Amino acid sequence: MGITKLHGLAIVLTAGITGAIWYHHPFSQASDQKPTASSEDVTNMNQSLCQLSRQADLNETSSMLPRLLYPEPLLTKPRRRDVLVLTPWLAPIVWEGTFNRGILNAQYMQKNLVTGVVTFAVEKYVQFIKGFMSSANKYFLAGHQVNFYLFTDNPEQISHLQLAPENHLFVIPVQNHTRWQDISLRRMGIISTYIQSRFQYEVDYLYSIDIDVQLVEHVGVEIIDTLVGTISSWHYDTRRESKPYEPRAESRAAVPQGEGDFYYTASFYGGSVAEVYRLTRACFKVILEDRGNGIEARWHDESHLNKYLLEHKPTRLLSPEYCWDAELSRPRIIQVLVVHQDEGFWLCVMCMHWAHIIWTVFD
């Protein structure tokens, strides 16, 4: 019997269906073939894998801790009942009495990590260098490796400072600016630039701390996390509508009415190098956008920091104990003053802030 056109069409369709089934079968060789990745895709993939590898290393628990003796944690008897210790997004808020530094030190020691501290001493703030470095050398991550990066416009005035063997000081020249606001606003750009060119190769975590603070108690590894903000001592008990967020909608730092979590101080923040790079790069970008539109945020880089941490929730918060202003009276919830800020600093800032407003109004 001869093959008709109908028979031929049926044969072609059958072959096509059979081929399609075979191609998608899980054991077929063809199904394992994937498109070749471009060099850019490979680079991005390698970067992602490196980040995942680092994160996995920081969180891994395969190393056995030494035997430790410490008070038994009791589920029904929390150490602190007077303060919030966990945010709605499940980030811990670090208060005195909520952690055991011995356990944390044992965990941290196994990682062999290096933490960096960035601080700026420009013009008259050079006077704070000795006090800051002496207290930080004694109390900041004592016994762990710390690199201090001091940016100053007077590097020749930096006298020799005796540091612990595990600590290192690097003095980096930086340009001065006429207005203190410009110095404040430029910090984010400088930090992001140096992370990209240098810090990412030298440290695992990076913290920005104002030069005029004094450490009076140990600041330990309880501060270490991916993205860390410190709750301002001036506004820790202020309601949302009264917090000094940037109110003008035309500013990129604006926090819409009815929004906001906590008010964070720019005197102490940090995290992993990668996260601090994202933070400082993003903030400096919108600072430049504001400047291009003739806008200066209410509290400069601190306003932009608060907007960023509203949209990118910190993974750990430090209580006001970690940056308490010496001008304020001490409430009962502040059990330990870990870091305090020089009272003359904020008096100076307020005077300059009001002078700037008066100058703008009457100019």
C-alpha cells in the first residue's frame, strides 16, 4: 500500500512529538545543555559566591567552643523587662544585661576577623584625637584585631600613640572644607571611596565613630553584625511624629509623615564592609542629588542615614548606652554608659546650626 500525503504528515508529527519528549526527559543528554555564560555573568556569579562564602563562614558553627561557665538562661525570666530588646523585624537591640560577652568572644575568636574604625578629625576636632584613641585602644574590641583609620587635615600634628599589639593606626590626609556641614556631608563619599579602593581588602567589619566620643566601658563583639545602627540618646523615647527626620518632601532624605522606626545617630554606625559600602554609596549619591537641587537635609548626613535605615532595616541595633550624650541626665534604663559624647560638641553644633538658619533667613 502506498504512502499518502496524510500518512507522511502523521509520520512527521509523530517524530516531532517523540523528539520533544526525549529532549525534555530528565535523563536525556540534550536537557543538560545550558547556554554559555558571558564573562560579565561569570564575574557577577563569582562575586555572589564569594559573598555567600563569606557569610556562611561568619555564621558557621562547626567549630567547637571551649567549655564555659555562665548563668543559666531562663526562658521565663528575661534579664531586661524594662526596655524593648527585639524590633518588629526580629533584629536584637543590644542593652547591658542582654548578652554574655564571654560566649561572644569565644565565638568571635574562632573567626580570626579584623574590624575597622573610621573617624574624622578636621580643624579644631584634632584636639579630640588623643582622648578618643586612648579610650578606643583600651575599650573597643579589646583583645581583637582593630584597624583605626584616622582622616585628618593635619596629619603632621598627630603625635605617636602607644597602641595594643593587635591594634593599628593609619593616618589618612583629607581635604578641609570651609563649612562644617560640608565636612559632615563629605564623610559618606570618602568612606565609600576608601572601602572600594582599600578597606575591603583589610577588614571584615567597618564602623564609623565620631572623634569627639569617649569610650568609658568595653565595646565588645556584641556590636558585630551585618548592618548596625545606634539609637540616638536625644530621641530614644520620642514619638515618631516628634523625631527630627527630614520633613521636606523635595529632599531625598525625607521620611513621610507617619513613618519611621527609631532615630539613629550618625556618631556610631557600621556593619560588614559590603553593607557599609552600600550604605555610604547610596547616601552620598542622594546627598549629591539634594545638593544639585539646592537642598541641604535638616541634619545633613544623619538625615540621610535615617532614611536609609528606614528602607534597609538594620540587622542589629545598639541602645543609647552606646552613644550617650554627656549633657543629658541618665535615666534608670541606662544601666551602663558605654560611650559618651562630649557635651561641648553638641553646644557647638547647635550654635552653628542656628547661625546657619539666621544667615539663610537674613541673607
